[in-house]
Amino acid sequence: MNRQIILASRPNGFPAEENFKMIERPERKPEHDEVLCQTIYLSLDPYMRGRMNDVKSYAEPVKVGGVMTAGAVSQVIESRSSLFQPGDFVECRSGWQERPTLEAKNLRKLYPDQAPISTAIGVLGMPGITAYVGMVNIADPRPGETLVVGAASGAVGATVGQIGKIFGCHVVGIAGTDEKCSYVTETCNFDECINYNDDDFQSQLATVCSKGVDIYWENVGGKTFDATFPLLNDFARMPVCGLISTYNKVGLFDNPDRLPVLFRSVLTKRLLLRGFIVFDFEDQKQEALQKLSVWVKDSKIIYKENFIDGLENAPGAFLGLFRGTNFGKLIIRVSPDPSL
Amino acid sequence: MNRQIILASRPNGFPAEENFKMIERPERKPEHDEVLCQTIYLSLDPYMRGRMNDVKSYAEPVKVGGVMTAGAVSQVIESRSSLFQPGDFVECRSGWQERPTLEAKNLRKLYPDQAPISTAIGVLGMPGITAYVGMVNIADPRPGETLVVGAASGAVGATVGQIGKIFGCHVVGIAGTDEKCSYVTETCNFDECINYNDDDFQSQLATVCSKGVDIYWENVGGKTFDATFPLLNDFARMPVCGLISTYNKVGLFDNPDRLPVLFRSVLTKRLLLRGFIVFDFEDQKQEALQKLSVWVKDSKIIYKENFIDGLENAPGAFLGLFRGTNFGKLIIRVSPDPSL
């Protein structure tokens, strides 16, 4: 049987476990050019919250009753494709399920001797590539510049900051616990990391950004944006990669409209704001993976994985992303990793 | 004597004639490498409103008691520089005054046989160069794309739209009177122009932008922004060049905060917003002037000048910029043009 987690109902605001439902469907025998897979690792990421709304953004929403979307690392069980043998490991976008049948042409083959296969949904997968293409194409980091990145211990944020260090930036992280801040500075080599739950968060941030901010990597919004925006220097760049603090917001914001203030700063400071999605830079994927692999091998980029066992625990783990309880790249271990 | 208009007091909100004062000072004899000039044409532009506030933006504010800032076209009366002879015409940044003494090295020599000298503060000066560098460096227009530009009959807007036509765009202007709209479509060759004072402005705009908007040239803000922003396509570009509708606003905007909505669109539509000032692209000035000159000679770019006689009328004319009563590039004719 193939266990799946489907979208049971659309959340209004903060999602709850009731919005998800575990069902069982029979496995489907692969047809020509298809493979049957066993999911090993499932990636949980903040963007999935957007897919739960009935709003078209850059991707179609998940239908009510549809399998939740996700990237995964899987093993081929049965193949009717010349591209894969049973036993091969692959990265795929199969969603929250255990035994999917997939088109072979959409799969990326993984080699356990090159890197742990779990990294294919982390530092050597979508989050890592996101960090790379956003830094290279939008942030344009130069030696001596100050880079601020929120969600700094997260899968994208930690990689962004370490790429900033490789490019010679003064790197300041923002995170939600002292433990995360310590990890970011001690293990990931950021110059500073500020806890946004501290009362004097804003003044701490201003102190460690004494020369202003040249790059603000936006993956949070809210408080993190509010504290960083006034510190932006002339010609600062702001890759807009995510807005996790706002994903569960419903209705209007009741503070006065700050749009005119934003635009005045954009004009007078000549700021660059640019939204992007990793798939916009598909042609740079191989370059990104090559660079990231070398940096990981050379320990210039450190990554942290947070494994949670069992598909049934995916909804609860996913909700933790928005409560800040997750620490590191969040991965559901659906079945044991035979490559280890 | 040298008549000057100085900033008498800082406006709070909409400026008034009382914020300006005409004074007379003796002319100053030029020293080594200086020239004494007679102002012929004075450029009045919306950005000057920002200089009246006691707020540092990209330029220092005008001091209370200081001469109002402006670009001008002048004739050299007396020269102690080897670069200029008496009788030469120059473009300079001498401000609202009649007989300034200026450093020769900051002046651009003008040749009346090449183009009317008044264009050196218009289509072949700061407004034209602004349009060119913003289009080439930020808007990145491609054939078949839809470009929307506000203040479409203004010095910058009209040039932006005509450059859009040269690049093969579907060009939609926005202006404040039917007369301006007719000028923009009939003389400047825009495909459409919508009057923002029409009750059904927003739906008219949506109709003529049936394929959405790929480039929104922001020089207005307010209503123009509000109507255009929802029409932006994925990957739309938004050069932020001015915000004339907001320059006189005081205090907070009392509608709910739209910043989170803006950022959500920036992310999901992968928008590019970038503020700029013409001086950021100083190295492209010659290229811009060369291109613009050819386009003007070939009648691919038409320009309109609104001459008002007498330095004493500068304050009133300037205020008209914010009331929408001006039509075309606003120029104060301080003294007769001897080149005509």
C-alpha cells in the first residue's frame, strides 16, 4: 500500500493538524518509462504553506483531497525505464507519500559515494540552490559589504550567510533562540547573530551593522524586515525569497500604510528589491550544485539536518516551521536510509 | 545685479509662494577658471520639492536662505577660463538665479546649430537622460511587452513612452486631462493614454492592458500605482524614478498597511523594483545624448516645452507641477534666447 498525506481542508490563518489527513491507496504498477519508488526522506519547507491556499501564485495550489507537494529522496523499487535500476537512489518531487509511481524523466539520480543522499533535498538541493542563485544573480555580494539574513539557522538562511562569508562579506544572522544564534556564529562562521526575541533586538542589530546593510536577504518579513529596512545603505540589494512570518496572516494589517515610506526609500536610496524562485534559474542548477558540493567538501558550508521519523509526523513537524521550533533543515525520514 | 530666488521657509505639506523669496545680490566678478553667466532657461522639476525638506536624501537639502537648486541654460558674459569665450552657451546647475558666477569645469558647452539650446535641460538633458538610462538599465523593454508610464505628457514620461515604442512595446500612458491624453497618443505615438481623473480609470487601464503589464515606470505613486500594480505580470520590472503624487504628503497614511501585500506580489510574481537617479549612470551620459539626439532628429521622439517668462514667475510655475496644470517640459525663460 501507498500511504499519503492529503490536504483535508484549507487553513484559515495558522494551519492545524486537522487540515491534513493520512490515507492509504494501493500502489500503482509502473507503466512504460515509469518507476515505482520507496520514499526515504521528505523535505518540509515554508513555501508549502502557500500551496494550501486556493490562490494561484507561481505554482498551482494543492487541491483539497490532493497529495501535499514536496521534494523527496527515494529508492527505485521497480523500474520500467532504461534510466534507472531497482536500488537506485533518486531525488524527485513526489509529495507527502510513501510509495509513489513516477515518470522516470523527472528524476535526478543520486550517488551515495559523493554526498549523503539526504543533502539532495537540502544543501545540495532546492534550499542550497535557492541560496546560490539568489546570491549570485541578485545579492551580488562584494568584499567588505554587510549582509543580513533572517531565519539564519534555516536551510536557506544558513547557506546564504556562509556564501556571504565566502564572498568576503560581514555576515549578520537573525534567529529566534540563543541556541540557534550560537550555532550560526560558532558552527556556520557568521560574524554575528541576533535573537529577534530580545527586547533590544533592533538596537543590537544596528550596533553590529555599524556600517549599514548592503544586502538584506528577505526570507522572513515582519519584525526582521522592520528592524533591517531602516539600516539599508544606498544601493542596497534585497533578494525576496520568502516571507515566513506573514504566511499565516489573515485579513488586513491595521498599522498605517507604509507603502509610501517604502517607495520613498527605494527611490532616495536607489534600492533594488527582486523576488525570485529557484526554478527561475533552472539553467544555473548544475553550476550551483558543483559550487555547493565543493564548498561542502571543503567545510566552507556546514549544514544541519533535523530528522523526524515517520510520514505520520509530517503535519506536526510542518507546523513547527511556523512556530520556530524547528532547528536546521527539516526532513521527515519516511523509511530507513539503505545507503548508510 | 543678480536676482535670486531663495528658500524663505520650509513648506509643511503643499508648498506656497511664501516659501520662496526673490532677493538681489551684486554680481560677483569671476576669478581664475570661473565664468559669469546670464541665465536664459531655468528647468523646474518635481524632484526640487524634496530639496525643500530638511531631510538628507540622495542630495543635501537646500538651506533656508539658500538659492533654490536647478539646472539651467546660460550664456557666458565674462570668462576667466580657457574653456569658454563670452557668448558661448552652456548647461549648468546654477539654480534659480539670473547672473551666477560659476566654475568653468562644471559646465557643458552647447552648440545651437545642433539642437535648440533649451533641449539641454529637457529631452537632451536630465529628463531625457533619466528616461534613457532607466529604460536601458532597469526596464529592459522587449518587443510586444506592455509598458505603462504615468505623468505621460511630462518631460520624463513622454520620453520613456517613446523609447518604449522604439523598442517595440505596447505603450500605455496615464495623464490627468483629456488634452494631455490626446497629445500623448496623437503626437507622441503612444498606443493608449488613460485619464486618471475618469471615474472608470482603473477598468479602462485594465482593458487597454489586456495582456497585463511588463514594465511599470513609476514616477507618480498614489492612484497611478494603485491601478497599475495589480496588472503586473510575472517578472515585471518597475524602475522607481519619482513619486510626485506623494511629495507633499505629511504624516501617516491612514489606510491599512499594504507592505505585506506588496511583498507577497514581489515574491510570487518575481517582480523587480529598483530606484535610481540619473547621476547613478553618469558614465552612460554621452551614449544617452547620442541616442536621444538621433531619435529627436528622426522625429522618433517628440518633445513639448512649456515656457513661462520671468524668474519672478518660477515659484508659481513650480507649484503648478503638483497641481497638474503644467503641460510639457516646464521651463522658465529668464531672458531672451539670443541663439534663436
